[in-house]
Amino acid sequence: MKIRVKIALATTARAQLDLYCVAPGQAQTPHRHVDQDKIYYVLEGRGRFRVGADEETVEAGEAVVARAGVEHGLVNDGRVPLVALVVVTPPPPHPPQATHDRSGLAAPDK
């Protein structure tokens, strides 16, 4: 099944808004942004989010903030897709990702 995992919804000079759709078992590889904060707001599903040494389960209606320079990542350990709005500020220095970009997201375990 093909799933859209990262869609750039809007980008300005100061922020980028993405929509992440993460399949069960799929993970975002831990990474860090030197000069950018990232905010995840979960719309549907649940997942484990790691920010620095802290890890917590986040569900619909909850948010996680990864400050610039702090390693962060997520895994959908639920049974349904994890859907989240993600704000990055300032926006990445590269052009917004394509609709079906799988950058930074690992394939689900089979």
C-alpha cells in the first residue's frame, strides 16, 4: 500500500507547515535541526515521540516540541495511521518536499 507520509502544506519565510501520515510500524529516524524548532500536533492515532533523552506516548489532541539542536524522532506503535501537523520554524533551507517524499521515515516492519 502506498501512503503519503509527508506533505508540505504551506511555507513562508518564517515557518513551514507539514502533514505527516505515518503507517503502523513506520518510524521517523532520530535527527536534529541545528537552527530550527519543530512542533508535532497529533490529529489522529498515537505514537512514541523521543525528544532528547525523553520518550513519551502522544495521542490525538496532544503536542510535542523539539527545540533546535535536540535530537528527536517518532514511531507509530499503534494499529492505525498516525496523522500529525508539523510546524518547523524557521523553515528548512531546501524547497518543500514532494507529496510522496519518504525522507527521514523508515519503512514499516513486515
